[in-house]
Amino acid sequence: MVESHERLPNFIDIRKYINQTLSQIEQLQPDRFELTETPLWRSGRPCGMSFCLHGPRAVRLTAVWETDGNTILFYGSQGERVQRTHLAAAPAIEDCIASAA
């Protein structure tokens, strides 16, 4: 599994990084396929965001941004974890949910 560290100060940068990384996993062209995001909640409070890249032939690649540990976990099309990225700086999840809506 690949481990990396990134500084992504806003939601646009996080989304772009996730799109590029998921595309690289299956050797897809970045920004060619739809990327959706869904807020994750724990006890009524946002705790992260789930991303899904909808590739060709029903291929689904996912990433989960877990805000407590400020980590993004990337999963391949078979559901296996392939990469972990630690964020040195990231925006507040509440700001991201507002801009994703």
C-alpha cells in the first residue's frame, strides 16, 4: 500500500487530488468520469466524506476522507485499500459540505 503526505488547504484541491489519484489507480484519464461525494456523519456531526469515481463498464473506485485523523483512504475497483494519504493541512469538513451541496 502506498503512503503519502499532502497539503491540500481547500475542498477544490482535495477533490482534484482524489480525482487524479483514483484515475491513476485504474489508468483512466482524470476529469473524464463523474466523481460524486457524500458526507459521512457520526452522532449527528460530520466526520468525513466518501468519494466515488464512476468509471467505464460500471467500474467504481472510492476514497474516504476521514477528518478525525485527516487521512484519505483510497480503494481499488475490487474494494482493496491501495493508498493512504495523510493531510498536513485541510479545511474544516463543515465548509466542504457547504461547498459540495
